[in-house]
Amino acid sequence: MLYIVSYDITDDKKRLRISKTLRDFGTRVQYSVFECIINDKDLEKMTAKISRIISEEDSVRVYTLCAKCKGVVKIFGRGKLTEDEDVYII
């Protein structure tokens, strides 16, 4: 499943921790936006880690994009939608 994660965090240390956490689960597409292709188990791990970092004054949003919604995403300017690769090189 494709998830879009965006965040607005004023504290530099917490913002860096969120960014590093999200890099483990997805691809940064804008400064505070990640596209994550993950399963339900990884979604739970990701949201648990995020919950341990943020506080009440922070904002993190996780949007689910179904296959139909993913098909109508419009991107203006540079960039492309993150795709699930058939082959992974580690």
C-alpha cells in the first residue's frame, strides 16, 4: 500500500529524528513529505516510532492511497510517484 506522510515540526532535533525514521520506510519527495510503500506490519512500526518522537504541538499526517487514487495522482514540475520495484539491490 502507498502512504503519503507529511509533517510540520518546529523543533529541529525532533524534525531530524522524524526524517531519519521515515527514511527507513519510504522516499522523501519534498522536504517534509515522504512516499512509503509498506505493508500493514511496517505501517504499525512506523506509526509507533513516530508516536514516540512527537508531542502535542507537532503535526504528522499519514494518508493512504489506494490503487485507484494512486492512478490519478498529478505531479507538476519535477519528480515522479514512488513505485514498488520488482527488483531490489541491497
